[in-house]
Amino acid sequence: GAVVSQHPSWVICKSGTSVKIECRSLDFQATTMFWYRQFPKQSLMLMATSNEGSKATYEQGVEKDKFLINHASLTLSTLTVTSAHPEDSSFYICSAREYQGARTEAFFGQGTRLTVV
Amino acid sequence: QQQVKQSPQSLIVQKGGISIINCAYENTAFDYFPWYQQFPGKGPALLIAIRPDVSEKKEGRFTISFNKSAKQFSLHIMDSQPGDSATYFCAASKAQAGTALIFGKGTTLSVSS
């Protein structure tokens, strides 16, 4: 299957600082990427849809000024958690869909564990 | 309209047994139904996916059964192994590349040896 790479795998930051997470589609182009958040023992919750060359679309309740998304190229989307606080600690996962014939399979990165201290 | 309901929440199966996880969806516009396997600290890995034009798809020990009229689909893991112990998520969406997946709440599978 296609490869979606996420970096870093884990990060610890101090409260009030910003953290950037990168998501790359390694062997296909993705005009759209998705950012999810997952709390322990819970499901994935969609945060935002990242669109190449245009503004991201945020889900209800997600603060766009706190979670800045930039999709500057067809293979890279970044999520920046600004002024991070302990409640932002979570597992962040990106996803992209690849065309395979008439279908589009959805692949996920390995996730980023963010801990804010 | 956007919900995907998954059951059971947890499942314990003997080695060699069959694991069955069920999902139901509400939005009739959905036409892509994947299953993902997730190990702790890792991102979800695509196991198998089905479109509504077929009622069953098999890949190795994994089979999806799909019932369009009931708006239900299920994952069967044959000959379950301890290495299959993980959390499994069903999801649904439209098949277009710009559409996000809606996930079920997940099933934690434990295969005892």
C-alpha cells in the first residue's frame, strides 16, 4: 500500500510553546490530507481537512487559531499546535487517500505522540 | 447521519478461533468501507476494504461481509492468532479522495494462546 510518513513520532514540549508536525505522502500526490486526534483507548476524531493551496476546513469545536494547518505542496501537510497546553497532549495522526483504479484507499501516518508539560 | 456504530467494544478469542466484529452505518451515500488494525502507539494500518457492489471480500484470513440493505458490514478473522491482538476500527465514507473517513469506536481484540 501507499506510504504516509509522519514526523516526529513523539515530542515533549513546554506549556506555551508551539510544535510542528509534518505529514508526507511518499509515493503519491495528495491534494487533500486529513488530521485526526486520538485520546487513549478512544477512536480517531477528525480535526481538519487539509487542502493543497487553500485554507483547511476545520471540524466543529476545533480551534483554527490553535491548530494551524499548512498544505504547501501535493506531498506535504503540516499541523502546528500553537501555545500548547497540557490538555493538547494527545496522539495526532494524519491521513491521505490514494487513487487505486476506481477506488481511493485511505492510508495513515504512524502518528505523533505530543506531551505538553 | 454521520455515525458508524461498532460492536463489541472488546473481544476475547481462543487461538485458532474466529473473531467477528460488526459495524452499522447510517448514511446511504457512503460507498467505501475499510477496516483498520491499530497497535498501541502506532497509526492505523489498512487491513481490507469493500465497496457496496459486492457482498463479500476475502484477503488471507480476513473477510469483510457487507449487507447493503441492512447497512451493516462485518470483519471476520479466521484462525485468530495472538499476533492479531490489537484494536480494530471500522470506517465509512464516500469513495472520493477528498472525503474523510468516519470511524467506529473500535474493538479491542485479545487472542489467548
